[in-house]
Amino acid sequence: GIIIFFYLFFFWSWLASGIGNLLVLKDKVARYALNRNERLDAIFVGANFLAGLIVGVIGFVAGFTPMKAIGVAMILSTIPFAVTFKNDHPKGRRLYGGVGGFILVSGVVLGICFGLLGESVPAPVKIASGISLLLFILTTWLGAFGFWRE
């Protein structure tokens, strides 16, 4: 129970602004208070997380592996995207945005391979998935330090 609470707190600390911006973006009047980065944060972090959660839960309940892979990739990609839109430096934005995009694309490709090929996923896709997990872990460590964002 403590480990689950820790991970929920961990994810919430990264995703709170994106989900909050998504709620503000849904309001017809309040959305004008958001700047461009906050709107992108709402879409790439808040909406991506909620859509990944829905897809992943449906995949786990239905036992459909492609949806599991895509849902997990969508959720994991939100952490690099969360750092992207809080980053003031263009190189940092490109780095974290590229990492988030790579995680998202490799997860979708993995899900498609699971759907088309079953358990016999090609080695390059497995390698890309492993690299995605490594990049996710590195992002959580590097993104935690403020000087990497500036």
C-alpha cells in the first residue's frame, strides 16, 4: 500500500499542472487565461495521461495486450512532456519533447506489433521499448533537477 501511495504521489507531483491546465482549458471563459505553453501542457500531459489511463484500464480489463502497451506508453510519455513545457531553454524543450515523442511512438508501434504479430515482436521494437523505459527513468532523474530545465 505504501509503494502504491508513493507512486501516486510521484506521478501527481509531475502531472498536477497538466491536469489542472486541462480542466481550465475545458472552461469556455477561463481557457483564455492560459498561455500557449499551458495549453500545450494541458493537451500533451493532461489529456495524454487521461486517455492513456482509459486505454490502459480497458486493455487490462479486457486482457487485450495492444491496448495495454499503448496505454502504458501514453502514461509514461507524460513525464517527459511535463518537463518539456516547464522548460525555458529551447534545447531542453527539444530534448524532453523528443524523449516524450519517442516513448509514445515506440509504445504505439509495440502495441501495433502485439496486435498484428502476437507475442513474436521483432527485436528492434523490443530494443526501442527498452530504450523508452530507460529514457523514462532518466527523465525522472534529470527532470527533477531545476538546472536541467533552465
